[in-house]
Amino acid sequence: MITGNKAPGRPVYVADIPFENDRQMVLLDEFYSIAKRLHYRDIVALARAFGMTERTVYAWHYGERFPRYDIMIDVIEWAKRGKPMRKEYQKGPFFSML
């Protein structure tokens, strides 16, 4: 076992990247501020749009977990557009009662 200073050798190169969580934190903060202001109608609409359970969207609402990056971006853009929703009927409309 060698004791003392490390043996001299070739220098190694390490990428000099400033690891800042600012980019991620801005995105997470924006998503969290949108998610905590969701109402029941918004939660149900998001769950149906993404094909997931309402409990999953409630977990976003309460800050228990966050979705994937692409879903997070979609929800942020959806909220910026004013939370548009379309009405889908379960059955075709009745034209006459024969």
C-alpha cells in the first residue's frame, strides 16, 4: 500500500461544466405553480388527454411527483394557451325520436 502523496502521472481531463439547477428549477417551479392551481375539471381533462388516472394528476397537484419532461412542457403550454378543452360526446347526438 502506498502512503503519502499520490504518485505523479499523466493529468486527466475533466469537462468544466457549471452544473446549475437553475434551468430545471425554473421549469419545475413553473409547472408546480400551474399544477397547484388546477381545478377538478382541469384534472379530469388532463387525465383523459394523457390516458392516465386522475390520481396521477392529483399527485402533480399536491406536489407528490412530477411527470416526464415532455408531458410537463405540454401542460405548461396548455395552461399558457388558456386551458382550452373540447367537448366529446359519448354517443352520437339524437336527431329524431322515432
